[in-house]
Amino acid sequence: MSSTGKIAIIGVGNMGEAVLAGLLKAGHAPADVLAGVRRPERATALAETYGVAAVDPAEAAERAEVLVLGVKPYQVVDLLGGLPLRAGQLVVSLAAGLTTAAIEAALPAGIGVVRVMPNTPSLVGEGMSVIAGGATASAEQVTLTESLMAAVGAVATVPESQLDAAAAISGSGPAYVFYVAEALVEAGVHLGLPRAVATQLVTQTLVGSSLMLRETGEHPAVLRENVTSPGGTTAAALRVLENAGLRGTLLDATRANRDRSREIARGHM
Ligand SMILES: NC(=O)c1ccc[n+]([C@@H]2O[C@H](COP(=O)([O-])OP(=O)(O)OC[C@H]3O[C@@H](n4cnc5c(N)ncnc54)[C@H](OP(=O)(O)O)[C@@H]3O)[C@@H](O)[C@H]2O)c1
């Protein structure tokens, strides 16, 4: 058994499976990772694919020290009510919008709660997980969560008050990027490129630009200036984007996202 004890992923859908696969890839032994699922056919599939024990959620909670919750936000409180929990365990919630206080209120005393806002690139090991510890979580439990989530990408820890803002940037961010990708592919087709070629050009340009940002550590404005010759073609295109107010639109879009998170948290579904 690892020093963290057994880790159970309870609710193994898209995000739960990404974490499960990432932990195994990062070197956790299959014997130290459990899947907590409610459907026998899902249990069989997970056991066959990953070689982990896939059991019902109550047994997973009984056998593990760390419980990663991958169910939908509205299912979390009901799920916790049915689990045999004990002091000393750590609950890591992946649920968007559900505060640590709301989760703590559904738990017996002595259980630490840490909230994570993941994103879908976790599915390819390039996720961004933003982490916030609740009132009952120890510093060690936050550190442990950071090391677990590092299995599916980068991690950043913030105060919980900043988590809605982080969700508006990285949690939903892939949707904005895919939206831009979709529009650029269409633009390529309008300019006469075959769709497959346009898709390849856009995909690789996004990958390459993202890697340049990460690997050079340069400010994005510097990288943009490097491809903007005075009076040139890129400058002509950027002027159109400026005139269309893209910068202000992104400010408004992320603010709308953050405000919607707050509404949902207040129960305005
Ligand atoms: N996807 C994202 O981009 C994203 C981003 C940030 C946060 N999140 C959070 O990640 C969490 C999971 O999202 P997802 O996209 O992975 O959803 P998902 O694919 O629908 O997965 C949810 C899983 O929970 C399982 N489940 C539900 N009730 C259960 C129970 N009582 N016992 C055991 N398993 C149960 C479901 O199993 P069945 O197959 O049996 O229904 C399903 O596999 C959500 O809380 C979401 O807010 C997702």
C-alpha cells in the first residue's frame, strides 16, 4: 500500500476515469486504487481495463483513506449520506460549484474536504486542476490532493473565494478554445482550404502556440508582437479583432461565467 493509503474514485465518468487512469499512469499500484461504481457492467469494464477492484461506493469508502468524488454536483450530498465514513479520511470533490462548506455539512466530524476544479484536457494528461482546501482540511491533505491531481496535468492552489474565477478561466476555458478552433476551421474553408487541411492547420497552430507560451514563459503580448510585422498581414487581421472588441468580449464572457456560478451556488438552477 502507498503512503497515502488506498484511493477510491467514487463516480467514474469522464472526469473520474481521467483521474483513475492518470493515477495508474503516474505509478500508483492498481491494488491501491479502487473504483466505486453503481452498475455491475461498469465495474466489470473498469476492472478489465485497469486491473483495479471496482466495487460499490459503500465498500470503496470502507476500504479507502482518500475518496475522490466524480459524481455530478447535485448527486454529491445524497451519495455521501449513504457512505460509511470515518474520521481521518479525506474527501476530494471534483464537483463544479459545490462549496466545501456544503460538503462538510453532509459529513461526520474529522473528515477533511478539498475541492478541485479540473478541466477536460485531464483526459489527455494536460489538465489544469485548481485546488482549494476547506475549513477542515489540513495542509498535508491539500498537498496530497495536489500530488494526486498532478497525475492528470498541472495544479494550482488558490483560496476557495477565487475558485469561481478560476472555473471561468480554466474550467470552462477548453470550451472557449474549441469555439475559436471551430470558427478558424470554418474561416479556412471559406478561404478555400479543404476542411481536413484547415482542421490540421488550426489544431497544430493551437498546440504549437500553447507549447510556446508554456515553454518560453514569455508574456503573450511579446509572442504576438513577434509575428506582427509593422503594416503586415497579421497586423491587418489583429486590427479587425481589436475593432470587433474581442478583448472586452472575453472580459464579459468570463464575468458572465463567474456570475452564473454564483447563481447556481445560491440554488438558482
Ligand atoms: N467535464 C468537465 O469539464 C468538468 C469540469 C470541471 C468539473 N467537473 C465535475 O466533474 C464531475 C463529474 O463530471 P463528468 O463530466 O465526469 O460526469 P459524468 O461523465 O456524467 O460522470 C458521473 C459519473 O458518476 C456516476 N454516478 C452517479 N451517481 C453515482 C452513485 N451514486 N454511485 C456511483 N457512481 C455514481 C455515474 O455513473 P453511471 O454511469 O452509473 O450513471 C457517472 O459515471 C462533476 O461533478 C462535474 O461538475 C467536470
